[in-house]
Amino acid sequence: MLKRWQFWLLNAMASAVAAAMGVSVWAQRANRELQSELTQRAQYLQQSAQLDQVHREMLRALTLLAQRDQDEALRGLLARQVPPK
């Protein structure tokens, strides 16, 4: 038979373990959500880099076209859209 202080000590320890398990479950869920958000941001950055390359290629092609055809309207459009370096 447990003494009274042993009983309460075991109950306190069991409560501490249960609380630690709850914190652990909460931390795992929060970590999973943060990992998901990080993955989404990384995907966004990668897609943005790919689109930037396509954008640069399009501008280069339009610039060459404007020079070849001496198209003043296209040159004006490009001048308004492309910020100076």
C-alpha cells in the first residue's frame, strides 16, 4: 500500500508527464505547419526565379525584334516597361 505522500508524488509525476506529452504533440503540429509553409515559400521562390528567366528572354526577344524591324512603338513600349539599370 502506498503512503499518502507517495500517492501524491506519483500523481504529480504522472501529471507532469501528461503535460510534457501535450506540449510535445503541440510542438510537433506547429513544426509540421511551419515546415509546410517553408516548403510553399521555397516553391514560390523557385517558380519566381523561373518566371524571371522567361521574362528576361521575352524582353530580349522583343528588343531584338524592335531593333530588327525598327519599330518605334515597340521601342517606346519597352522603354516604359523596363526600368533603367
